Amino acid sequence: MTAPAMHPDTAELLRAPAADVLDTTELGRFVRHQGTAHGRHFADYQALHQWSITKPAEFWDAVREFFDVRFTGRPQGVLADRGMPGARWYPGAELNYAEHALRGAGAADDAPALIAYSQTRDRVDLTWGDLRDRVSRARAGLQRLGVGRGDRVVAYLPNIPETIVVFLATASLGAVWASCAPEFGARSVVDRFAQIEPKVLLAIPGYGYGDKDIDRRATVDEIRAGLPTLRAVVSVPYGPHTLDDTVGWDDLLATPPADADPGIVQVPFDHPLYVLFSSGTTGRPKAIVHGHGGILLEHLKNHALSWDLGPGDRMLWFTTTAWMMWNALVSGLLVGACPVLVDGNPLHPDLDFQWRIAEETRATLMGASPGFLMACRRAGLNPGRDHDLSALRQIGAAGSPLPPEGYRWVHEQFGDRVLLNVGSGGTDVCSGIVQGGPWQPVRAGEISGPALAVAAAAYDEHGTVIVGDLGELVITVPMPSMPVGFWGDTDGSRYRAAYFDTYPGVWRHGDWARFAADGSCVIAGRSDATLNRGGVRLGTAEFYRVVEEIPEVADSIVVHLEDPNGGNGELLLFVVPVADADLDAGLRDRIVRELRGALSPRHVPDAVTAVPSIPRNRTGKKLELPVKRILLGAAVADVVGPDTLADPASLDVFVALAAERRTA
């Protein structure tokens, strides 16, 4: 049983698909091509999506053909086995992600390829010619360090052009890439990198964060000591400090490839491209392996057909190198778009900083966290009025649920001219599972629906599809970007346990979702954090939609401590009041009234407590499960790594509360 909530079909329509969508978008170009070249005609998005999930081999081969994905060797079909896990895409084909990224959909050498902003140094611009030259030099440099096919190259680097250069050089050799952001401490980095036994580490000595100078030399020394397989460390100059006993960046790029250099290495479709690490909030970070072909096809589909990116576009999305959004940002190159990189404090010197960059770079897609959009709304910003954002066509939002008020604020700022594309997916597939696109409507508080070729649904505990109620988010048809596996999981047992043990043959993503009959949906939080009181289940995101619309509440987190004897347990709400407010009896009563009226009497919290900050990971997700486990008596070190947290001190109050509970 689930709590009553507004049905997606009745949500406020903010934007209908434009009448000329098939004439003005990359998706329209794809649909028209299917009609003229193959006789496939689609009346609407639902028909297109249905084709993509009922005939996945046909759809993905249409993507391959449309974007001119080049194989060496003749593949033995498209999809050899539809079973999950175990689906095999394009067996026998060889290709290379980096080759397609550097091709840039035919971008000319003098066209902009990368624009980079930083609080450590001045803006950096690279043309496609610059990028291609530097990648070829970096490839030659890595070869001189002994890097070859299958070797691992890891980076302790920020979101700067050098990181993209060496990633593409690594991929071009058939070597395997992994990165961590330099705000991570040594223990968190070693916990990740040591799993894959790297041969080369690239690192910076420090960086600027707002007006602060962060020295990372001692941390790099600890990381080096914790990675015994390293043969070389490459120092990337950044900030005022230097790293000793390293290969210099200029030395790495000093020599162009020799005439006899074989160039880009062709690898099988599922050859490892990079390793992404899970957040580490529920145990040791999983080392998730993604393949060349799967990421190539998925990001071509996503970036062009959902985000409407093509040659000459500019893609601005603040991210660090530890989040899969960095990998997605780099893939803007695949469709000829120019990624706009931002390193440092995204809110420095003020909230308006990113809007100013969007104006200056003529960004066509701007990514923003829901927290950032809601902060802009609270602060009364008017970017649609105060900046020339006439080039902007889409605003992407991901990382956590966006409340309906955030949708309305974006629409008030930009009207129908800009599509708000809210999505949810993750590291596991390195893309979106549910999201919007040019041919889909936008409703306040709702994600438009499953992405193309994603057979997403909600299951009940019996494995039955449910509509209109909350259930486990699942995927029932394989996707090329599902992981190749987990590093070191030789028998696949950890991989199967992570996604396929609950519903055999069906991917369970771990989110709690509600789908409407038209496919639109709400992601209501992690399924392991679902609130279940007296048989009424509610997602945490729906709780936050009510609490955080109260003007005196800046942020909140809710956890349910179940009663092992079968009672209702304890429902505990923690709130951060706004700067000039106190959590007095009046505010407590108002919170209770709003929750009782909007959700259900069973979801009135047993206690409402003020805290100084809410624990979030570095992508902005609230950490309900670690808070819950701490309150139940677990040690912090057993539930979350300190570098996983955006603010490590945010757990201190919960540790103190847990101690008080034990004493009581």
C-alpha cells in the first residue's frame, strides 16, 4: 500500500512539445531519416519509444548507422543474447570511443572544442586542432611510460582540459581510465584506485577553491604510497605548488607520435573504456566497468536525441571528475558539441556565476543540480531577465529530485523557449533512465518518461508491473551501456547480486518510482530509504516536497527506524531552518500540519529536530541510509567514507544524537 499523492496525469502542464520539433531538433532529424531511409514512421514519442524497446537490436543499429559509428571487422549481428545479465552487443566488431570523440562529427580544426573556467588559472580555450594534437602527443607519452592495451591509467585531477586530453589518449591505446576529484582524501582515492592496480597516475599539486588555495602535495604522496603497482606519476601543473619526482606534463606531450606509430587501437565492442566508482555510502565503492561500444552508442543517443546537441553547440554542466556527469560532459565531443568546463567552487563568488558563464559562452545546454535551481529561486535571481541566454535551448537537472516549484521557477524565467529536461539515472548505466526530450511534455514535478531504448517500469514485491503506485524501478530490456561487469568480480556474483537477485533477468536499479499511464514518472528516493508506517509506503522525495516548501525550512532529511517487533517504529525528521528562523513550537506545528494534510496521518514524524546541515554526497544526494545506520548504532567509518560527503562535519550531530539514544 502506498500513500496517496497527485497522479502524474493531473500535474500542471508547463510546456507542450513544440509544433516544429521534427523540423528543428536532432531528434526530428533522426525520425525523418527513419522515415525516408527505412520507411519507419512514428506519430509521437510513445510510438518511437515503443519501437526502441520492442526491437532493441533494430533501434540501436539505427543509432549506429545514423551517427556513422565505424567498426573494423564485420559484427556477427547486433544483439547476440537478450538475457540479463549476459547480453552481448555487436560480437566480433571492433572500434574505439576516442576515435569517434576526436572526429567530433566532422568538426574543423579551427572550431572551438573545449572552453575551461577555473579559480586556479585564467580561462583556457582549445580548438579541435589543439585537442587532436595534444591527444596524439599524450598517447605517445603514455606509450613511452609503458602503457598499452588493458593497462590502467588513473587521474587525481579536476575538470580541466588536461584531464580530457589524457583520458582520450588512454582510451585511444585501449588502456582503461579511472578518475577521482582532488577534493577526495588519500584513503578514499586508494580505496578506489587500488582495486584496479594502475600503472600510471596523473595528479595536480593543488588547486583553487573560491578564494582558497588548497595544497594537495601530501595527499598525492599518500596516494602514491598506497598504489604499489605504479610505474610513473605525471604531474599536471596547476596552482603555485609542484610535485617532486614526477614526469612533467610538458615532457609527456613533448614528442609527437613517430611515423611508425600505429595510432588509435581498435578494441572489441565491450572492451573496458573506464571504471566508475559507486559513492561508497553503503560499503566499499563498487568498481563499475563500462565498455567502449556501449558508452559510445548510449551517449550518441542521449546527447543528440534527448539533449538536442549537435555540431557547434556548447554544453555547460558543472561536475567533478568523480561523477558520471564528467564522463557525459566529455561525450559532448561525440556529437561535435563543445564542452564548457568549470573547476572550483560553483557558487563563487555568488549564485549568479554559472549563469554568467552560460551567457558568455552562448551555452545551448546548461546542466544544473536541483539544489542549485532551488537556491536561485529562493535568492530571487532572474537569469532569464538579467542575462542574454538567447542561445540556451535546454536546462538539464539531475542528481536529486526537483520539486514542482523548481519546475515552475524555470518556466517563469524562460517560458516555452527553453526545455527543462529533468532526468534520473546514474553511475551504473552512465546515462539517464528516465528523462525528458524535445518531443515530450513537461509537467510540474514529473519526469517526462523513460529514455529511448530504456524499458523502465515499477515492480511490486511480486515482480508485477504497477502503474499509479510506488514500486521498484526496473529495466526489463538490456541496454548497451549496462556495465561490462565489476572489476575483479571474476565469476560475476557481485554484479548479479547488485542488480539481478531480486527479480531474476530484470535489472533492479534501487530507486523507488511511480509511473503514470502516459509514462511520466516520479522518482521518490532510494528504495532502501522508503518510509513504511503501518503498511503505507512513501518515498522520501515526496516528504521533502512538502517540508522544504515551507519558507522557514532551508533543508531536511527524514529516516524511519523500524521496530523489530513489528510496530510503527520511529519516524524522525531533521530540518535546517533558514538563517533568520528558529525551530520553535509554531514551526513544528506547521510542519506537522502540512505533512498530515499533504501525505497521510501515518507520516507525521515522531520528532522534528533542528540540525546545522544535511549530509549529502558530492553530487547532492541526501544520505538517508548512512544517517539511519548511525542512529541505529553503526560507526561512521562503517557506513560512509569521509570524502564521500560534501561536508564531512554534517554527520557530527547524528553521531552525538546516536550517543544520546544509547545513553537513554
